[in-house]
Amino acid sequence: MKTSMMAATVEGPRHVELREAAVPSPKPDEVLVCLEGCGVCGSSVPTWTGRPWFQYPMAAGAPGHQGWGHVVARGQAVRTVKEGDRVAMLSYRAFGEFDLARAADVVVLPPSLRGRDVPGEALACVMNIFARSGIREGDKVAVVGVGFLGALLVQLARRAGAEVVAVSRRVHALGVAESMGARHSATLGGDAERVEEAVCQVGGEAFDVVIEAAGHQAALDLATRLCRVGGRLVIAGFHQDGGRQVDLCAWNWRALEIVNAHTRAAASYVEGLVKAVRAVEAGTLVPDELYTHRLPMARLADALDLLVERPRGFMKANVVMAASV
């Protein structure tokens, strides 16, 4: 067992360094995982670009929280997993060669997923958002914002028998949404009213369920207007760059059901991760083509910049650890 490892340390906004750190020892209820990789999450953009409420330098390995790898040690009280098990996990310092997780927060991966990236927390979010959206066969659904989450929500909604319209600022992302099953698509630009008109033209009447998955004001405004009377507005975007204004008059008068689709309970994440692993194994959730960029840990800064810039062709970046090679 190694006693030291390399881990990425975010020293400040847009500044990351690889540092040597001690390999942590698991507590009685924890496991030590040798990481194969970690997804790069959109929620890390404010950390990377800088906000007054963050403290720098961050802990080694933070804010990586979408890791997967194999168990190399376990605490004395752990009985649910064993050394050698390949797992996806909930942890918070996964931009490194090793990280700790509670045994209750890891899910053992089946042999059929060997060799495939499994950014567990991201996939758990997709399943939990979809469950909270309450989408049923025959529903008219709009997904506003087609990143990794939005694209997979299009896929799940279509497979549930819904008619899906996708809206995105990126033309490439609309093509991805159509490959995931969207019947129609529209480009979100500066003129929200024209976009609303275009979406309604291709999608028919106002929508039963609208999922806002972009995380910015214009998307939230458009999503509100697209909901039918008595419809459901599902807020799945990460709104982290300041306050928001909502049209409470419209929400109230039109009797909209507002769903905050994210959870902060670890048990709910684990439940979503279990469902995600089963869905990927069964082929009902197919995320692999959305992993458009795979970079070594030494290029974490590039991976985070991709999240900010979102160039043509980008959907999701995963960072691969040297320890997994």
C-alpha cells in the first residue's frame, strides 16, 4: 500500500497544482478507494472561476465528487464491500489517486461495466431528477438546457413515452438531444419570446412538464412560460452565480407545481446511484457517448476550463487518475 499520493489542489480561481499528499486511512465505517477517474461537475464552475464565499487553497482533491475506482482497504466495521470491489462512490476529494468514502456511500459495480467510466454522483442526479419530475407516458415535456444532465433527461423522458422538445443555446447540443430522442428542438438565444413561440410551434400546446436544466435566469423565465396551467416546473439547473427573480404571479395564477429536483440527503444520492447502475447495465440509461473529453489529472485545469467555455462538441469531461493506469 502506498503511503503518499498525488492530488490536485485548487490554489485559487483558475489555478490548480498537483501536490503530494498522504494516503488517508479509513475510519471503522469507511473504505479507501484507489480512483480510476472522477467526473467534472458543472457545480464546480463557481469554485473554479471564484466566488467570495470560497476558501482557498481548497483541500487536496476537492471539489471532486464523481469518483469511481476499486476498494483497497476498509475499516474494521465494514462488511458490505471488500477489497478489490470496483465501486462508484459519494466522496468530496476525488481529484486525487485515492479518496475515502463511507461504506454506506459506495455502490459495487457489476462486471458488465468493467472498463466504462462511471461518474456516480452525476448519474445519481439524473435518476433522482427524473424520478421527481413525475413524467408519464404521453406527457408533453420540454427540457430547457442540454448539457450532460439535460441530454440524459431527454433520453429517459423519451423512453418513458413522453413527447420531448429540447431547448439549448448550443446548436451541437440540440443535435445530441435529437440523438437522445427529442422530437423537436429550438435554439435559446437573446429573444426569449421568439424562442417560446418557436418551441410551442414545434411542440404543440404548452407543456405538461418543463425541466429547467441550464441554471441561468433566461432559462428559468422561459421554462415558466412554457408550462401549461397546472403544469409542473422542475428546477434541475445549478443556480449558483447570484440571486434569481421569479414570476411568482405566473406561478401562482397558473397553479404551477414547482419541484426543486435536487436532494442533499446522502441516502437519496445512493438510492439514485443504485438505480443508475442498474439502468446503465440494462441499457435504459446510455451516457457513454456524452463523455466527450477524457483528460489526465495533470490537466484538471483544462477540464474545468471546458466546463466554463463549453466549446462545440463538449458535453462532459472525466479526469483519469495515474493510479488507475
